Amino acid sequence: MSDPMDKLIALTRQAGRIVVFTGAGISTESGIPDFRGPGGVWEKYDPNDFHIDRFLASAESRRRYWQRSTDMYNQILLARPNAAHQAVLALERMGKLGAVITQNIDGLHQAAGTASDQVIELHGSTLYISCLSCGSRHDRATFQPKVSPAGDAPDCAQCGGLMKPATISFGQMLIPETLARAGEETDACDLFLVIGSSLVVYPAAEFPIRAIRGGAPLAIVNRQETPHDPYATVVLNDSAGEVMSGVMAALGVEAIPVAAPLHS
């Protein structure tokens, strides 16, 4: 069986516990710009504006951060899950999904219907706000209207600390408990399926190699080549939505309608 699509279908059919690892490439098909590609976020903004040290440095830098973060948040609110997100939901409903490990902060897997406790958000979620001092967490939909157009955001009502979107900024450590759970799911899987990740950001990009070392095949669906392609059992450089829809069709799974409003 030499055809990559046939290989991916066979691997998915045989697997009983799949870890789906997603990156920006799955969400670009929902209209959310990626970070490094042409027309991406880093062509519009200076990445340094999203560094935690700059956020902490001054009120002016925090205002700039909030303005840029609000712009990105508003884009995410307009996005809808695409066929690839729905395919992941289908895997869950088939009982094949161990977990989703995602580098994305957009909540589109949950918006598609995947159970929140199945989604491991390595880099946090822009749909929530948290206090950097006491850790209190709030729905962003209720907090965002309190942020002024100039980027002034209120302090924590509980302790007076700085409030920030619950995402991992440059310079921030990933949450150890999140990394530990992602590692446990990786070790337990019998197929590690990458969808839409360039696999260049660490420590996230270590998980595919960890899966291989644990004996699981690695499948990669991404429009561009990745550094991990030589280690993969199968690689498809194509649209995530088209590939995953094809896999589901081959498994006899009917397309799941894309959910109507996304984030409320």
C-alpha cells in the first residue's frame, strides 16, 4: 500500500487510541491567520510585543499588548470550526480519540463539539482571562468589554493583580501539569496524528518523537514539510480539511455539520 492517503486511512482504522496534535494550519482553514506564514500575525505585529517581560515592564506596553490581543481575539470570534475539526470530533464519537494536544489558543476544537476534557491546550486559551498574581480565571466575553479602545484593562477584582489573556506568552513557562498530561497521552497512544503543525516550536514538537519512541506510528498532515517528516510513517502535504474528510468518508463516517455560531 504505497498511496499516502490509503496508508493514513489504514492507520486510522487500525488505531484504538489516537492522539491528534494540532497547530495553526488547522485553524487557517477557518480564517485565522497563522503566525509565521505569508500574511501571518508576525508580519502585522512585532513578536516582542507579546513577550511577558514587556507586558510586565510598563502600563504603556500592557496597553499595546491589549490592543493587539483584542484585534486577534475579535478575529477568532468570527471563526468557525472546519472539516478537520469536525473529523477530530468524529474520531471522539467513534471512541478512537485519546486526546487532542493543541498549540492553538482559539477554542475551535471545543466549538466543534469535542469535549473540553479531551483537549490539552499547551499554549492556553485566548477565550479566558487570568490574574498573574492569584490565578483567578474569567470568561473573556465578560471581561473584554471592560478593556478600553486604548488598551487599558482593569486589575484583578480579587487581589489587584495584573489581568492577562490566559495564553502562554513568549518568555512564559508552559504549565507543568499540562505538559505532564500531554506526555501521558502521548505515551498511551497507538497513533500520533499531526494536523497543521510546522513542528518547529519546542517543547511541543518533542511529542511526536516521544510517540515514535513509545512504538506509535506518526502521521503528518500539513501543507508544508516539517522537520519530523523523515520519521513519519506517512506524510500528506495537503489541506487538513480535505484529507481528514477523505479519511472519515473512507471509514464510513458521515460528515458532521459545522456548528453554527462559534463562540458566544
